[in-house]
Amino acid sequence: MRLPVVLHLVGGILRLYAAAFLGPVAVAALYGEWWDLAGFTLAGVVTLAASVAAWRAAPDVPSDFRRAEGMAVVSATWLAAAAFSALPYLWVGLGPTDALFEAMSGITASGGTVLTDFDRYGRALFFWRGLTQWIGGMGVIALFVAVLPRLAIAGRELFFAEAPGPTDEKIAPQIRRTAAGLWKLYTALSAAMTAALLATGMGLYDSLCHTFAAVGAGGFSPHPQSLIGYDNPAAEWVITAFMFLAGANFALQYRALRGERRALVADEEFRTYTSLVLVSAALVAAFLWRADVPAATAIRHAFFQVVSILTTTGFAAADYNQWPEQAKMILLALMFVGGCAGSAGGGPKVVRHLMVARYTLKELARTLHPRAILPVKLGGRVVPDEVMRAVVVFMLLYVLVFAVITGLVTLLGADLVTAATATIASLGNVGPGMGRVGPMDSFAHLHPLSKVVLVVAMWLGRLELITVLALLQPGLWRGATWRQRPAGPTPRVPPSVTP
């Protein structure tokens, strides 16, 4: 691995990321928040200066750019983006750990927060929280592969490391055109949602903040009580609809808009995703209705919260910590599912659960018929053995990482419910959990080391574990060099390790 090349690409991406600070600068100027304006301006300048220094580590991207280097660029970019995104939080008085937690929660579109007194902060800061989720929702790498021509050589390797899910759904032959097409759709959905929220009577600032958080599947709201504080049922239905779209495969949505009308309904994962929403929402609504919640309110809250949790957005239209245990159990189960592959949602993804379920059934059948050839099929196509193996490994790693992090957070003083749900909310990029990290609480009370562990969990979850964990192979780093030209072959990460 050539480290100057990695730094060069990270610097190139962050040079453009520095421009994102112009958004909160404009908001601060609009509302007369001059202290915040100075903080965001300084953060943008620092980010730009650091990115230019990193960019100069190598003269250009070599033609033999490697997959391992792509993984390193993606992993380092998310860490660096979180670190620089934390600068405004430091400026307004948060400690380093809390600032990094809030920033990582934003850029990974997680939505967990350590903020408790929202009145202490200006509108520009909450705009920044939402904007980082909007950028992170589709993926920093996908954005800059689309707009940075000099990444054309390395674009496919970067997009491979960033793109979520085991499927390879291409909407254009060139990777830059693919990323650009996805971002056009992403921007169009954002504009449509902002207009729809304005039509419900929500103000422009609040509409933009909620659009950033919903389309990016992030969940940050400028109100301390999330959607509860707005008492706007129409806005809740609008947000529910767009969260649902944010959790669906963007490539399939793009194809559907381009004329392939059955692109979505013919997709097995999308049908399963839709069925999960309908069945789960119906069950939750029934449990709420039995708890004396009016039927119309029960249906609205059930659909909103089920979609919010399944898509890992993390908005709250009610304090589900106070719901019946049966309803909470359904929401907890959905935290382990996630959205569709190729969506803004986090979690393991619906398609992986589908594949593991079918693989398990085939293995059970094989115990009775050991000589039978029973391939796993998805969408009418046979899933290759190497893909199936990678999916199973991913799911096992996911459970293992969840167990280890839950254990660490528990040892650091949290009760088991709080530790387990804080872990899955971070690893799955869901946002709020249950117990003392529920929708009306925050992560502020956790031990500082717990917050650091959860920051790592959010980073791992957003990059779907393998991108980061594959870089821990000792052989990869033994071949690392600061020279721009490698002295010999550098060990590569086998293609089969990435689901």
C-alpha cells in the first residue's frame, strides 16, 4: 500500500468537503449568529489547509491503483471528515469526545446525540448537523467520485469500498456517471421533500433540516423532542414517505424514473422491505390501539416509527420508550435489519437477511438430502458461493462486533438494555436506542470511553465492517511504503472478503 497515494486522494476529497462549511456560514450570517459564523469560517479554512497539505503528498493517482488502497482512502476519509466536522462543536463549547461523537453521528447518518440543552446553540449548528447527515447519507466517496474528475482512475475501487450491500446494481457503465446519477436522484428527492414539508406549514429552515436528516437517513432534528415538538401530523406522513424512499435502493428508483416501471416491484429485496414495513406497522398499531391509543394516532405513529427504525433514520414522533413491550420488541428487532442495499440506510440490509434465511433453509434440506444440489437464488439468479460465503461471514462478524461492544459499554457502567441498544443504534447507524438512550434522552450521560467505543461502532457500521476490518491484516501493512513507487508487489485484499 502506498501511503502518499492514500493521503493524496483523501486530501482531494476533503478539499471539496471544506466547501460544505459555506452552508452554515450563510445560515449564521442570515440569523446574525456572528460567533458561530467565525467558528464555521475557521473550521472551513483549517479543513481546506489540511486537505491541501495531504493532497501534495503525491503528484497524482497512479494507473495501478489498488483495492486495498481504495479501502484505506474510504476508511481514512470518513475518519477525517468526522474529525474536521467536529471543529464547530468544539467552537461552541463541547469537549473533544462529545464533539467527535456528534460529528461522527452526523457524517455516518446515525443520529445519536450528546446535546441536552438545545437552547444553548444557534441555528447554524443545527443546520450543520443536518447537512453532514445529508452528505453522509449517500456517501462522501460517491459524491466526490461524481464531481472530482481526477478520481476517474481510482473511482471504481473507491466506489467498491463505499457502496453498501452485496449486490452490484449499476445504472451506468462508467462509475462517475453512476455516482452522478445517484446524486441527481438524491438531490431531486431532497427538493421534493422540502417542497412537501413547506406545504404542510413547516418553515423553510425546519423543512431543510428535516429533509437533510430524512433523505440522508440520519434523524437529527433541530427540535429537542424531534417531530413530537411540531405537532404536525401531515409533516409526519410526508417524512414517513421520504424515509421509506431513502431506505430503498436508489439505483432501482433511478431506473424506475427512467422508464423501467417494474424495476422496484420486480425486485425481491424491495418487496420484502415493503412487506416488513406493512406487517410491522400493523402489529405495532394493534399493540398501541390495545393500550388505548386512538386508532388514527396509533396507525400514524406505528408507520412513522417502524419506517424510521427500519431505515435507520432515527426520528421520533412519540416516546416509544413508553410503548407496550410487544411494540418495543418489534422496533428492537428492526434495528438489526436496516434498509435495502444501495440505499442511504444503515444496518446489515434486508438482502443479507434474505440470503442468510435461504441459505439456512437449504442447509437444513441438505441434512436430509446430502447429495442434492440446492443453490441459493435471489431474484431468479443463483447466488455465487463466494458471495454467499462473504455474506455469512459478514453477518457473523456483525453479531460478534455487537456482542463485544455491548460488553464494553456494559463494563463501563451502562445497564444492559441501554448498552445493547446504544450499541446496535451506533453499529447500525439507527440513532436513538432504548432505556437511557431512548428518543427523549441522549448519549451524554455515558462514560467517555463508552462514547469513544460507540464512535468506532458508528464508523465500522457505516463502512459495513469489512472495509475497515480488512485493513487490519498484518500482511497488508508490512507492504506499506511512503514511496510513491512500490518496490515490489503489495499484498491485495482478496475480492471474496467483501460482501
